[in-house]
Amino acid sequence: MKNKVAVHWFRQDLRVKDNPSLNYLSKKYENIIGLFVFDDVNRDPRLGSASKVWLCESLKHLNEQLNGNLILLKGDPQECLEEILNFFDVEEVSWNRCYEPWVIKRDKKIKSNISEKIKVSSFNGSLLWEPWEILKDDNTPYKVFTPFYKRGCLSKKAPRNPETSKINFFNHNFRSTNICDLQLLQNKEWESQTLKIWQVGEAQAEKIMKNFLEEGIKDYSDGRNFPKKKNVSRLSPFLHWGQISPNTIWYALSKVNDVGEENIEVFKSELGWREFAYYLNYHFPYLQKENLKKNFDNFKWKNDEISFQRWTKGETGIPIVDAGMRELYQTGYMHNRSRMIVGSFLVKNLLIHWKKGEEWFWDCLFDADAASNSASWQWIAGTGTDSTPYFRIFNPVTQGQKFDPEGQYIKKFVPELNDMPIKYLFSPWECPENIQNEINFKLGVNYPNPIVDLKESRKRALLTYEILRRENSK
Ligand SMILES: Cc1cc2nc3c(=O)[nH]c(=O)nc-3n(C[C@H](O)[C@H](O)[C@H](O)COP(=O)(O)OP(=O)(O)OC[C@H]3O[C@@H](n4cnc5c(N)ncnc54)[C@H](O)[C@@H]3O)c2cc1C
């Protein structure tokens, strides 16, 4: 069967190692064409600004890995594939599956159209378990994480072992769009600033994983709660774009010694949360757009654009919230603890719709992921299937005291508070005037007054959620 040409269509699997579609093709064909299509026709929603930056850098790396042979096109993938099929003598087209509803719809259509002319194959390259394989005894999907993960996933066949084949990418003379012509970048200072903090690409993902498994994992179970500690992997953007497979990480964890079983199990369960988010998005394809709990459709969200803008800019006057929001804007990433704090503050203390937060994160996060982002926002808002209870409202002052006890995280992103004594760092509005004078600081001038009273807004949230609960129990 050798000497035939096959096309691998790269999508959210921007890697060469442990790539099931590439492995499959490499066993059958001598030469493989690597294709990436920037689909600006079907995509829903549009890519966020940070995702575009990440994608642009990633494509440069991938093209280098393919010795400049990546075919890069822009437009409707159906038309792009047709063009390739007309140009080359292609025997087979293959890809790794994606799970966003708009992609499933598009791929089904393409598969049915081109499989009339040519063999089309697809593989699981981004999940440990396929969403349709995990169902309850009554054949309905799980809605709660723990039974999904423990009874559903862990009792199934173990995830696929990672595998890497030698692949020859075809040295072609077909037209390819220049990466710059995809117009992913807008030449904003923000783009170059955030990228200084990150290195992108498959090799980098592997390096980060190795460092994490040598250092970060040791105290993961506890340390992952502290935004200033180096106990989280920061692999999320790489996982989103498939620059590393979850299988590679899953099996690398099994080879780590002397770091405590609990740390490994907790980390694996975080990968499980990722699976759960994809699972929900597959079984409830309106996850990114609508409340999973329909009774929330009548919830009295507040339309408060001024507070929302202050939240996005990290100018709420609540230090740990502002630190998180500025971390997001300055680095394209936010620690999970901070994501929960700023999210709870938006939907509960400000009573602003989770969708507004989801959209801002979508635009700013390098790891912006339709499934994980929406599932997490719905979890925080209480609108999801397995959500935080409505009465659980994070207190940003005690959260800061507990998880940033020395204030290093706050001071890094809110330097206006550098001289604030630790006693008032988490609630500078309580700092007496004489101390403010001593440190040459004036609340309302150097740093804003809080945009809401934490106690009052907590009461208001509890009441609003309680009204909804009562209305629904009528
Ligand atoms: C409001 C909100 C929005 C979020 N939006 C996203 C998003 O757009 N994209 C995204 O990848 N994650 C999102 N998360 C989940 C989580 O915050 C990030 O995955 C995590 O912070 C990424 O950092 P890390 O790679 O260092 O995580 P680690 O602690 O090192 O975890 C390893 C991996 O497990 C997965 N993971 C960990 N926690 C979660 C979780 N709660 N849900 C789903 N997967 C998880 C990620 O793939 C992560 O890379 C969101 C969480 C919240 C509360």
C-alpha cells in the first residue's frame, strides 16, 4: 500500500508525537501532507484575541517541525480539501476529532461529502475517554463529576497508551497561505507583552511537563490552591491546542516516583475535570450559550456595565479580585483559585450574568476552551449540572488571607498596595487614615474604593438566589 499520498488535517492537535491520526497514516503511506485550515466561515463563536496569538505562534512552530511543508489555508475546509484532492493524488484523508458542537456539525457534513470520493478516517487525539462511551446504567449521561469520573471513566478500559511513529511529510509545491496573511495578530502591544511570558509549541509543552513532574507535582494536592506557588502545571493552553496529549501526561504520571500517590491522583482528577467539561459540551451542546439548569433563565441578573468594566480592568477595589483580573490581562492566564474568586465575585457579589464573564475569559485566556470555560462558569454561577451550591459565595478577603497569606500575589499584580501593612492588604478600605498617611497612600486616589460592599452584596445574592429557589419549588 506504500507510495500513496494521504492528508492529515491538523486542527486542535498541533503536534507530531502521539498523534493517532498521523500514526495511522504513517503505517499505510510513505508521504503525508500536513494541512491546517483557518476556518473563518463556520467557526462559532469566533476565536478570542489570546487564542489567535497562541495559534499564530503555534502554526509557526508546527511548520518548522514539518520542515516548512505545512499547507496553511484560510476559508471553508470543505472547499480547501476539495482543492487539495484535485491537486494531489490523495488516497485518504484523516483527522483527530474535535468536540465543539459547531465542529461536529461541520465535520459530519465534510465527511459525508468527501467520503463519496475518498476514504476518510477520524480518531480520538484529545480525550482520555470518548464522551459517548461513558453513560449511566440507564444509558443517560452523568451530570455529576464524581460518579462520572470514578464510576464512569475509571471503571472503563484504561486510556490509550501514547505512541509516536516516524512520519515523512510530503515536500510539496502546493500554494500555502503565509501565516501573517491569516491576520491573527492585530499588532497590539498586549500581544507581544503576553507572549514574552510564554513559549509555544510541542517541544515546549514536553519541557513544561517534565519540569512540572520533577518539581510542581510534589506538593500539587495542597500547593495548587496558592496562586503564587509553582505547583500547577500551566499546561492548559498546550492541552487545548493539542500540543501535548492528555494520554502522554496520564502515563508520564505513572512513571513518577516518590511524590505521594495523593498528588498524582489529584492531578489525574483535574484531567478528569477536563474530560467532564468536554463530556458536558458533547451531551449538552448548548453549554456555551445557555444555562444548563433551565430554571435560571428567569434569574434576575443585573445589567451593570460600569461594574463589569471595572471588573475586566482589575479596578474593583477588592485586591485579590484585581490581582486575578490583571494577571489574566497581563499574562493570558489566571490561576484556578483566582478564576474561582473573580468568577464568584462577578456572578454573586455583582450579580452579573456568567455569560459576560465567560466571554471576557474567552477573549483573554491563552487556554480559552469552549468546554472548560463554559462548564466552569456555569459551575460557579450555579446554573450547571454539578455546580457549587447557591449559598457558597467566596469571601475574597478570607480567600486572599488563606491562599495568598504573605500577599505576594496581590503585590505582584497590584503594586499600588506594596506598602500596605499585611493586616489591611486584603481589605484596604479598613486601613485607618493615619496609617494611610504614613505609607503615603490615599484610598480612592492610589487605589479604588470597593465597587460593592462585600457583606451587603452577599446578602443580596443570597436573597436573589433564594427567591429563584422558592419560585421553582411552587
Ligand atoms: C471561571 C473559570 C474558567 C475557566 N476557563 C478555562 C478555560 O477556558 N480553559 C481551561 O483549560 N480551563 C479553564 N478553567 C479550569 C482551570 O482553571 C484551568 O484548566 C487551570 O487553571 C489551568 O491551569 P494549569 O494548566 O496550571 O492547571 P493544572 O492544575 O496543572 O491542571 C492540569 C490540567 O487539568 C485541566 N484542569 C484543571 N482544572 C480544571 C477544571 N476545573 N476544569 C477543566 N479542566 C481542568 C487543565 O487542562 C489543566 O491544564 C476555568 C476555571 C474557572 C473557574
